Amino acid sequence: MTTDPTRPIRTAVAGFGLSGSVFHAPLLHADPAFSVEAISTSDAGRQAAAAARYPGARLVNTPADVLDLAGELDLLVLGTPPATHYPLAKAALEAGLDVVVDKPFAVRSAEGEELIRLAARLGRVLTVFQNRRWDGDYLTVQGLLESGVLGTVTRFESRFERWSPEVAKAWKAAATADDGGGVLFDLGTHLLDQAVQLFGPATVTHAELAARRPGEMTDDDVFLALRHESGVTSHLWMNMFCAQQGPRFRLLGSAGGFTKNGVDPQEPFIVAGGSPLDPDYGIEDRDWAGLLGRDGHLDRLPTERGAYPEFYRLLAAKIRDGGAASALPVPVDPAGPVEVLRLIEQARALG
């Protein structure tokens, strides 16, 4: 356990695909509270990229090799395929490490519940990287709801739609629902998490799951309807085969509405070579500002700055304050992602 603020939290990143290379490693590298000590990937090209970007990190082939280094580490970040999350998180906790699990937390809600119990019993910090809670557009919606300017919200619409006509990654091409494959486990995990965070517990009342692309093993076109206990109806779309995309968010309330197009810029900024430390990081072009009000009485509402680094800032504070014994919250309570897994299970039963 790292409580000495003068020593970085010694961290390993398992997996150096999109998750490890675009989200975790850059965020960790930009935060002086952490040191990237090890990265696992068996791909030669990814190893070369990791060595160039993080010359101080030890490169190993597999997550098992990372676990062999547990005595020299404080934290393991899992950016590996979903089916590996439960066994690797379990092994890391038992090895005495704090753990960040990328979404989806696990493939089954029962596995997530077991990991929560294990972390509590062992006194380890366990959290889930639901980074889209720090999207600028989501933070904008959150602020609108807190302000009450929309009145009583009755309908929430949210979309992640992309034009990706081919299944690009080998593991995704072969993954079934039992492996955590498909867009419902991928983009759907974000949409469900955001909906529950904004409007509270919900039940899936309608689900449409389809596989449109050649070679898709699970689902790439999904629509879900949710009924929240708060009375709000959520409609969620996730689609990897979408030639024309709808609004990212649309909210309707008794005093007005809000419509937002576009996608949070943090991921493409890093992909293009930017850093979370750059002054333009997380700032969306004002041309993408959402529309607030009623037809005929609409105002542009600039988007809040995106803030993915906040996840690791909160995690560092938790670990350095005493870890699991600290009263400080983890960035994402894993109970929330477990609830998301339950909703995914409901959707699959209906669809």
C-alpha cells in the first residue's frame, strides 16, 4: 500500500491495445502520483510502441508475467479482453495489488459481485474505468440536471453510433456474448452506466439486439428502452454499422429540452498524439455546442471540458489516504458497473 506521497504508485498496465495505449498509459504517465512500471503485450508492434513512449517501463508478454512482479507493484490496470477481467482481477487482488478493471467490469454480474466481496475481505482498492463519466458532454448534461433548467425530465435519449463496417480486432471477431463480445458489452456499458448515474435504478422494458456486419458473432446494432424508478424513460442506441448518426444526447423536460451532437474529443486527441497535459486537451470546438430550450427559443450551450484525468486523481487520493481503509471514495464504486451488468443480462433475456 502506497501512503508515502513522495513515492509514485507503482503501476502495471495489462494490455496495450486501444484501452492501454490511448486511455490508461497516457493518463497514468501524465499524473506524477503514478509511475508506469510494467506493460504487458505479446504483439511486437505494440511492444515497440510502448518502449518508445514509456522507456522506463518493463515490457512483458502476458498479464501472468505482470503478476509475477506483484511484489514490486502497487496497482494493476486491466485493459485486456472482457473474458479475462474476472480471473485476472481475482488473481491480482489475491497477490496483494489494488486493481483498476476496464469496462465491462466482468462478463457476468455474479463475477463482479464476487470481486467486490474479495476486495473487501482482502482490504484492497477495486474500481472500474467508466471513463465516460468524465466526457465533456456528459458533464454538461449532469450540470443541466443539477441546475433544474429543464424542469422535470421525462425522456432521455443517448447514442454511441459509428460507421465501422468490418470487425477490426481479432478477439472481437471471435468473441461471443459469453466472452463479453458485442457492442452491448462495449459501447452499451457506457450508455447504461451514464443513464443509471443520471436517473437512478432502472429496468430494461424492451431490447432489440442484431448482428448486421459480416462475421459479427454477437451484436453490433442494439436498442434498449429503460424505465427508471425515478419515472424517466431512457432510450439507448449503440451501433457499429451506422452510416448516419443521430444526436449524442437528447433530453426532454417540462421546461425545455437539450440536444447535443458530436463525440467527446478526448480519445481522438490522444490518438492524434496529444497529451492530457496539453492546454487544449478535453476542450470541444464551440461549433459542437448543444441546443438548449424550446423550438423557436434555442440557445447554444458550450460543452464542459472533458476530464478523464480526474479518474486517476481520485484513485491516487484514495490509495495514498490509506487505500481500502480510507473514507475517500473510489473514482467508480464497482457496485454501479455490477448494476450495469444486470441490465445487460435483462436485455439479453428480452432480446
